[in-house]
Amino acid sequence: EAGVAQSPRYKIIEKRQSVAFWCNPISGHATLYWYQQILGQGPKLLIQFQNNGVVDDSQLPKDRFSAERLKGVDSTLKIQPAKLEDSAVYLCASKIRTGDSPLHFGNGTRLTVT
Amino acid sequence: KQEVTQIPAALSVPEGENLVLNCSFTDSAIYNLQWFRQDPGKGLTSLLLIQSSQREQTSGRLNASLDKSSGRSTLYIAASQPGDSATYLCAVLHQAGTALIFGKGTTLSVSS
């Protein structure tokens, strides 16, 4: 089966600019997550979707970050305006259902904010 | 608030050694625990998933144990190889339907 696809792989922007990341989960996976991984840290949840509904966005900095999952398949994560501390790898992950099914990750988008 | 700690942060061993990576969590009321591997510039690959009712899981040279009451898990790697060099992350699922909470990982280097 095809894995979780993310694009772009790398992005360099200046602070205060905007950026968007795209994720295509594994076909049939209802649950989708966006994680932020700062260098040397473990991934931190930003937002969790179940189909096209938001389950948990309590750690999403809503003044600058937004995410959507229209039609319950692909998802986009946007940052506007970006800050230096947003430099990180943004990982998308999906699983077939909530609960105990394994989590599958994409390769991530590495964002550098200068 | 659930916190996950991994010790050591980094580990270097010669090829062929058996080794143990440690993971601890503060809230023992977990749904499951998962071990991942992350290669540089890559996403995470799931290695083993242990349900809260299980004590251990095995896959090839990997064995993960879970002691929920003490808030600990270990990942045992037998006969390590240079290809095992990567960062290993432990994550816990606190309740069904919520998201995994990760530790910072242990970076393993196996020399030939």
C-alpha cells in the first residue's frame, strides 16, 4: 500500500511570510494527525482529525496556524505569519481508526524560517 | 499531564552487542505504548505496539516489554548491526481516540 505522502519536502521562508504544507494519508485512513518536531525533540501534536472533523486542536497556535481536511482525505496545514521558532519538521500521520491501530507517518516537511 | 522520558539520550555500541533502551511515563493509565524508529531526514516507522494488557511484544531481533504499574517500557535489541543506527522513540496513547505523546528519543549508533 502507498504510504503517507507529504509535500514539499523542504521549505525556506523569511519570518512573517506564509507557508502551506500538504498531506495525503493512506487510502481509507479516517484519522489524521499533524505533528511538529523541533530538532532534538519528540513530535508534538498540533491537530487531530477524524474524517473531516477536528478531534483535538488544543496545542495548535491558532493565531498563526490553521489546518483543514476537506472531504476527509487530504489535509493542509498553514502558517501565517511564520516566526523563527516555527523552524521544525512538520509530520503528517494517519491510521485506519482511532484506538489501537498502528500510526503511519509521512517523511515530513522541513521548514526553515530565517 | 502525561510525560514520557527516554534514557539514555544517545548510545554508541560496537556491532554484535545486545542493548536496552529505556522509556518511562508518568501516568500509568495508558491505552497502549508504541516504539518507533526514525532515520535522519525521514518520518517515523512503527516497530512494536504493546497493548496495556500485554507484557511484551517481539519482532525479529526486537523485544519490547511493558510494566504499566511502574510506568516503564524497555526496547531490547539483540545482536546489534550498523543498520540499526537511528533514533528510537517511545510514545504512549493515554486514551483511545487521543493522540500519541512522544519522548525525545534515544539516538543509537552501532559501529562495525
